[in-house]
Amino acid sequence: MILVTTDGIDGRELEMLGMVKGSTIQTVNAIRDIGAGLKTLVGGELTKYNDMMNNARALATKRMVEEAESLRADAIVCVRYSSASIMQSAAEVMAYGTAVKFRS
């Protein structure tokens, strides 16, 4: 599956199939959250949160691709990501785009 952030793919004529999306809500465990809270006192990167968000983006992308495959898409164009805080230490990540088929 080809994923691009552009609205087209060079050299390809596209048939739009529709919007596809994938999302997940993830959190870190309470012990790591306490550690991250202490980290805010001294500064620095919150690596456990980075890991959580990377995993969430990967899972949201996988779910988006699965939805596109169910439409027999060849690619997804205009891929975007969004995130929102759901509650303390929990975030939703959504991946979305337009599923397309290549015209012969």
C-alpha cells in the first residue's frame, strides 16, 4: 500500500474510493506516569510518552490501511494524523486519508 501526504501520485491517474481512517486511544501505566511527572521538574524528553505515541501512530496507520484494503485500494493519498488528549496520560491518535485505485 502506497501512503502519501500529497493529493496525487506522479504518473498515476486516480479513482477516489472514499475516506479511510484508523484510530486508537492509548495510555502509559501509572508507575511510568509518576516517573514522567517527576521528569517535568527537571526537564528532558519523556521517552515513555514518545514510545506510546509512536506505537499509537503505527496502530492507527495499520487500521487505516486495513480499511483501505477492504475497499481494494492501491494507495492512500492526503494522509494526515491528529491527536487529542482524552484524559490525563491518555491520548487518541487518528490517521486518515483518501483511498484510491489506479486507473489503467
